[in-house]
Amino acid sequence: MWSNIDYTETWSALEHAVNNGKVNSIGVSNFNPDQIERLLKCSHAPSVNQVECHPYFSQKKLLEWCNEHDIIVTAYSPLSNPQRRMSESLQLNLLEDPVVKNIAAKHNKSAGQIVLRWGIQRGTVVIPKASSEKHLKENFDILNFSLTEDEMSSLEALNRGQRFVDLPQDAHHPHYPF
């Protein structure tokens, strides 16, 4: 749910919290460069922008833009969240993609570990869901290997501009799509 209050007003209140030592950093979620540009005119720039990001929705241009402005990108749904499709007609499952599975086999890792490593290696912070202790441990076991340039390129080539997290409540927002 969103309101008609300009987000720069909310940002001003967050800046007040920083200035008073209540918080160290402030960030945004699902913001595009135009929205962030407005915040860059304020006293404190966002330290982070949290967005959906995975090989099927790589957000390459946004990542590059944020890097140029010293804004960390945090990837939610880094495994693409195939259980939550925008449309049931979409039959995409990143973790079953042959490219991902092939790279996983070469490294003796799971498809999920390959996708998370891709995110970390390209400079994003990944925040995967873990539904079990096994998955939690697996999610942490991604720092003991690296993907080659060719593997990174192969994963980047999977980009379809495909969101999996539907935001229908925001469809009429003046800045949608984010």
C-alpha cells in the first residue's frame, strides 16, 4: 500500500533519525534511478537499494547505476522465487535451468549455491529465504569457490527481464514499474 505523501518527505524524517544518531544508515527498496536521483539532492544518500534480482532478472543497468553512486544493491528473491509466479503461464524455474545445473555439476554445488555465488560475485548482497537448517547451511557455503568469467557471462545471459515477485498493489503508483 502506498500513499500520496511524497517519499522525499518520508526521507527527510529518516535523515532526521540519522542526524540524531538513532540510525546509522538509511536505504530504499524497489527504487529506480529517477526516484533515487531525487534523494541524492537531500542531505543523506541512500546506502542501499533492495530489489528483486537474480539471473532471470539481473537488473544489470540498475546495479551499474547504483555502483556509480556508491549505493549497495541488496537482492531479495535471489533464487527467483519460482513458487510465486506473476502468472501461472510462466513455467520458468531458475534452479532447474540447464545452464545453472551444468555449472553446479562442475563445482559440485547445488543450483541455489551457484545462483547465490553469482549474486555475491557481481557485487550484490543476497538475502535468500531458507526453509530448513540444511538450506541455511547450504546458503552460507558459497564463499569457498569462484565462478569463471565464462560462467558469470553464461549466467548473465539468462536475463529475461522476468520478475517473479508481483507487486499488484503498486500498479497505479506514479513511479511504477520500479
